[in-house]
Amino acid sequence: MVANEMEGELAMAGIKEGAKWTPVDFRNPCISIDFGTTLDGRITSDVAPDEKNPFAKTVGNFCGLAGAIPDAIVKGTGLVDPQTGTALDVFGDRSVISDFSLKGQSDIVKRYVDRAHELIDIRLVPPERRRFGRVPVYADVAKESGVALIGCDAGENGSNLPALVDLGREIYTQHGLNVVNEVIDRVCARMALRLVDVAAEQGHVLQNSSIGFTGRAAISGRKPDYILEGIAERKYFENPNDRLVFVDDGLARGAALMGRCMNSLGKPKTPIGGVRGGPCIMARRIKIGK
């Protein structure tokens, strides 16, 4: 369905592993979104307690551009390599600006965020497309399989990235680096929220869902704060703090996790597999295996 499908699988596994260090029960049904340079991730279904088969199904996939979008904005500043530069090269993992330094500029920031998102296309990938956000896809196969393929692009296959570079140049020239930083954090947070909104429109954000993010364009700076604010405003969950998790190095964590013996994942009292709030499904797996 999508070229980086296995990357999304590993990212979800990595978020599940990382969530074990938090109070969040990140098991099915869940939404995992990996905001690296490219976008990947997946959505899994709920499983009824009395279901004969205890395994969830993949009901959604993510694909397209992610970190490449803030990278384009920061390239407009001239502070990074025009070919290989990234936002992390300038801002690092943490935001260094203060609320005081942005005082009175919230309207300016919002205006630039709105302009950036006019150039960003987030939606279900049309079935006729063979690439979306430069990622090879078979959107028609996804549709026939009942899988929601949700994509993020800048124009068509990155055609609006040069316009984002120009936007970054304008922000830096007229308002300085602090505003560039804040605009990037806000742009990325809104991208994440728009992806979740599309998933919700497809009926894949359930009351017992959990949402996990990994990747530099979702977990660096103030992006987690803004994403949490947006999820809370949408009232998907009674307590968003119990449903949202941010994990570093999701892909690497997932690769390490999948490399272990499948029969030794987690512990009976704190399993990685299964349904949120439910018991370990090892006994049911063994029964099916027989």
C-alpha cells in the first residue's frame, strides 16, 4: 500500500515500548505517527473482550512529508545547508525562546502559520495517486482493503517546498529567528492535529484510543505542548494526558523490540500486546497456535 509501511510498523512498536516508561497504556486501539523527515505510522482497531481472535487490525496508514516541511522553512534563513540542512541544526531538540521574547507577536505567528498551511495538503490519499508527498503508494489497494491512507504533502509531491523556503526567508528577514522557531513549532503541531482530525473523520479516534508521536518534527521544541493543547480542545478524550504519549527514537526502539523473541515480549502483569485495560493475551495466542 505504501513504500514505508514497515517503517510505520516499527515506529508503532517503538512507541509501545517507550510508553512502558510512562503511565499511558499504549495498546490497541492506538494511533502512531512518526514525524521524521518523511511521515509514517499506522492506526489499529479495537478488539472486543470476547473476540475469538485477540489481534487488532490495521485500519489506517500515514505517509508523505513531515520534517521536510519545517526543514524547508528553516532553509530560507540561510543558516543551514540549502540541500541537507534541517531545523534541528538551528534549534536543537528544545526551544530556547521565552514567552517574553514573543510578546505581542502572536498575531504575526498565527498569520505565518496560516500561510504555511495553505501550502500543506493533508487528506485521504486519492485512489488514483501513485505518489503522495514523494512516497510511492497504492492508494487504490488501500481503499479496496478498507485501510484509510492519510497523507501529508506540500503541493503535489513537494512542489510547494520552494514556497515554504521563501516564507522562511521572509519571516527571518522581517521578524528574526525567535519567530521562525515559534512558527515552525506551531506549523508542525497543526500538521499533527490535522492528521488526527482526518483519522477522526474516518471514525478511527475512539474513546479508548491512545495516540503516540515520535520523530523530531513532533517531539522537539514546544510541539508536544501545542499538540496536547489541540487534542484537549477537540475533546476526543476525558483526560488527554492519559491518552497521549511522545517517544524519542521510535523507529530504533521498534527495531530493537521486534528483534527480540516474540514470546518474551512484556510481562503478564504489564503486557505490551493486547487491548488497553485488558489482560495479557499470551494464553489466547497459544490456544490459537495449537
